[in-house]
Amino acid sequence: MSLFALPCIFIAISGGIIADRFGMKKVGVGSLFLMIAGTFLVGVSNNFLFMCLGRIVSGIGALTLACMHAVKRVPSDNDILGCRV
């Protein structure tokens, strides 16, 4: 498993709930900021630890955006526990 996909374990369920609670636009901008910050950290890292940390941060942002995209695509009458499936 790559460090980019590792946050999927934690974000897969909670991404939709976070987007519903705080709004798509706010979470989308925050996720985009996390992706940019993680990618920047990978780019300027001078050791393996910071590179791995950057990949994890970047993965959190990307997977939250992916969950938001999935929530947006599904009709709202399929709500289960606050997360549209």
C-alpha cells in the first residue's frame, strides 16, 4: 500500500460526513490546500521522513476530494448515517 492511499482507511467513510457537515466548498478548498501543501512538502523535503509525511498529507486531501465527488454524484434520497452511499 502506498503512503498516498493509506489515509483512505480513515477518510473513506468520514469524507462524506465532513462534506455534509461543513459544506462542499469549504471542505473542497481545504482539501485542495492539503494536496498543495503535501506536494510542496514532498518537493522541498531533504529526507525520507518529510517526503513520506508529504505523501500522507497529499493523500488526505486527494481522498477527501474523491469522497466529496462521490457524495455529489449520488442522489440525496440514499442517505445512510449522514453519508451518501
